[in-house]
Amino acid sequence: MMEFFNQQMHLSGLAQAAGNPVLACQINLDKNFAFLEFRSIDETTQAMAFDGINFKGQSLKIRRPHDYQPTPGISDSAAVNVPAGVISTVVPDSPHKIFIGGLPNYLNEDQVKELLMSFGCLRAFNLVKDSATGL
């Protein structure tokens, strides 16, 4: 995972210097999440642009840890350059946000995205599933 994110940071021009932006990775396979540690606050913020990126066939959700406390005086909403082809899973409220219900349960996330992209580019996408049934 470190190699993947280091490569993506350099390919997207988000790495601020030579070398690896990701210093460490902790993976919890039981709970299906990971923590990445970056060498700088700015590169950490830029990595938020990879929300929704495909990694080994899965769309990743990139978030700050729940206990994250931003450094006073440093904006966490600095200009984040979203790489081409990455569709964020964070969908902010706006006049452009729509809800689509009644989708067939057999459609997976990629199929729903493909269906919606036939109408135009997606800026963000979040497929909500029933936690009890997974559908």
C-alpha cells in the first residue's frame, strides 16, 4: 500500500520532493482499514485527493482519523489537486448533488458509476448500502 500511494503521489505531481511521501503504513485486516503516515502535513492534505481511488479492485475511502486535531493556524482545506480519473466518495451538499434510489440490488459500485457516467462526469460518488444486508 505504501508503494502504491508513493507512486500515485509522484505520478500526480502531489509529492513535494524526491523520495517517498509515505513514511509508514499500519493495516488492520480484521477491520478492513489502514493508517498511512506522510512526511509532511501538506502532502497528507494532498493525499486526501485520492478519496475514491481504485486499489486492488476496491474504491478506497480516504479520511482523517476520527481523533484528528488540525494544527491551529494551518488550513486543512488547502487547495487539493484531484488527480484525473479519481472520483471522490465525499459528496458535499450543493445544488449539483442528487439522490438516486430504487437501484437494482445486483448492481455493484462500478456498474452504478458506469450507468451514471453515461450522463456526464462524476465529481463525487457515494453508494450507500444497507449495513444489515450489504445491498
